[in-house]
Amino acid sequence: MPFSVLLRPFLTRKMLVCVLTGFSSGLPLFLLLQLMPVWLRSAGLDIKTIGIMTLVQFPFTWKFLWAPLLDRYAPPLGLRRGWMLITQICLFIAIGLLGGLDPLRDLRLITLLASALAFCAATQDIAIDAFRREMLADDEMDMGNSVHVSAYRAAGLAPGSLSLILADHLPWAQVFWITALFMLPGMIMAILVREPAAKTPPKNLRDACVLPFREFMRRLGWRRALTVFAFLVLYKLGDSFATALSSVFYLEMGFSKTHIGAIAKHAALWPTILGAMLGGAIMVRIGVNRALWVFGVVQLATILGFAWLADIGPQTEIQTFHLIALAAVISAEYLGVGLGTAAFIAFIARNTHPAYAATQFALFTSLASMPRTLINATAGGTAEMIGWFNFFLLCTALAVPGMLLLFKVAPWSSPASSRTAD
């Protein structure tokens, strides 16, 4: 297939909007996952404390609690665009202020500000997910979600690459303000893009809270609904645990912040672009169900790359081979995790009802983020206790239950997961 033919579906206005929503959504999360742990470790905090600090991500797990508010009350700019812009402005300010604090002296204040940052990021995700679900037609969802997820992963290059390189040359306060500037494209998008076709909001807050859950349970039934909930929690458990402290792991292996940033810049960019094109094209061809199987296997296998790097061991002097090994692991991570996430988000989108997009999407992604928020807090202590190599073998084992649930929620014989009725 000619490259131009493969590229054509991505060159539309809606796909460009999906690029901007993905980047704006991914930046604050990857700042918490990649930049903040390196910042705290560089200041002298121990790995266990840094692991516990991942609990500041708790709003991603509980965002469904306030999602009905975003379905019920519309800011002046519109139900979706208004909430996107409000949260993006708050994120810009919170990211910039965070770097001006001292991790050793202001840890309590850092925890509060990082929690507020996570709350704003989670709220932005509610608005962005609902906006994307309402903007895309059914036949555009797989491609659009693939583009969104790939841009979401690419957003990690700002805090996980550029910011780390800058941190070797600039004060942390300047690094965080420069990172905050990457929120501007999303803010401009929220101002310029059109609001999706208006839907009648729930009559009151009670309906906004109750009707989305009632509709989902009636559509699937209690038994299948609970199975889907278990799948949402378990499918990305292994890779979430494995990548919880990946930047700290690279530091522990002897790589400098510049090594990590420079390698990530090149090793992550092209797998991300490739993943966007391949993931969307493959899902359109084989369906979401089969993509969950194929991408899930790739996602599971890439965890072993971390184990391989851990087996090589910490280095006092970095050689060319070690840089190649780091590049291979980062490339596999961005490709494997990106593909798995693309199919996963497509599955979630197909199981939401357009009339309750914000609340249902928030509930499903909250369940998906539960391992990252709760279990990942133990990642530092677990790695310290059993060693990095055994830690990544454990992560590989944790990926298996989610794959087994595919037999129930996304059987291979049914290539497309269930669509909702409009």
C-alpha cells in the first residue's frame, strides 16, 4: 500500500483536532509520571517515597464522581469547549508553579499542588473524551481514537525528553514553565474549534448522575457489565505497573537525564507516528476486538524489554551498546503501550452511549486508571524489595488476567466490539 494512501485518512480537520486533544490530555499526566519523579529523585528523595507520591493521581480514579457536573452545567464557551479551556488554563498555572518549590522543604505543598494538577487534568479528560465521542461519527471512532492516543503518547516527549534535557542546563523553575507552554496549543484549539451538536442536558443533577449508569446496566446486563468493569481494571495493569517509575528506573541503570531525554526524543517519536498509522489502519481492517488481542500481546511482550535492560544491570560508564539498549526499550514501550491503549480507548468509546458520553467515559477510564493510581504507589517499594528484574517479570504476569478476559468481553470471532445505539 503506498504511503500516501496510508496517510490520507489522517489528513482531515477532525484528525487534527484529535491530535490536539490527545497532546493536551497526555501532557499533564506524563509530567506526573515522568518529569516529577526525576525531579524528586534529583532532589534526594528515596524511591519508596517517590512511589507513594504517585497517589497524587487519585483524581483520575474518581473523576466519574464529578463527571455528571460537566454533563449538566455548561460554561459560557460551551458544554465541552468551556470546560476544556477552564481546566487547561488551570493546568498551565499549576505546572508552572510546581517547579518553583523545593522537594525537600516543600513536600507537603508539592503534594497538594500536584493533586490539584491531577484534578484539573482528570477534569480536562472528562471534557475532552466527551467532546471527541460527540465529534466523531461511528465510522471515524477507531481512527480518531488511534490518533488521539498516539498524540497522547507523543505528549510524553515534552516532559519526558525535552524537559529532562533542559533540566541539565536550566533551573527546575524555568523547566516547569517551559513545559507549561505546551498547554497553549490545546487552549487555542478549545477557543477555535466548533462545539459538537448540542444535546439536551439532563433535567437535573440527579438525572445526570443516575441515568448514565442505568442505561449501561440495562444495555449490557449486570453480569456482562461487571465483566467489562473487571476487564477495564486489568487489561493495562501490567504495563501501567511497569511504566510507573520508568524514568527513575533509567536513572538507576546509570543513564543521565540528558541520555534519557535525548534517546526518548528520537526513539519514541517514530514508533508513536508508526503506531498512529498502523493502529488506526489495523483496527479499521480487523475490528476493535481482534486489535485488543493483537495489540495486547505486543503490549505484554514489550514489558520484557524492561526486564532485559534490568538484567544488563546498572552501569558506571555508559557505552554505545547501553544507549542502543535504552533506545530499543523506549521504542518498544511507545509502540506496544501506544497500540494497546489505542484499541483500549476505542473499546471504551464503542461502549459509551452518546447521550451520556462524559459520565460513562469518565467511569470507564476511571476504572482503567485505578491500577496506575492505587497499585502503582507500591511500585517503588516492590522494586526495592525484589529488584528491578523480578519486578518486571511480575509486571508481565500481571498483564495475563486482562488478556484472559478478552475471551468474554472481546472474543476473536466477533471482530468489532458492540456499538451503542444512537
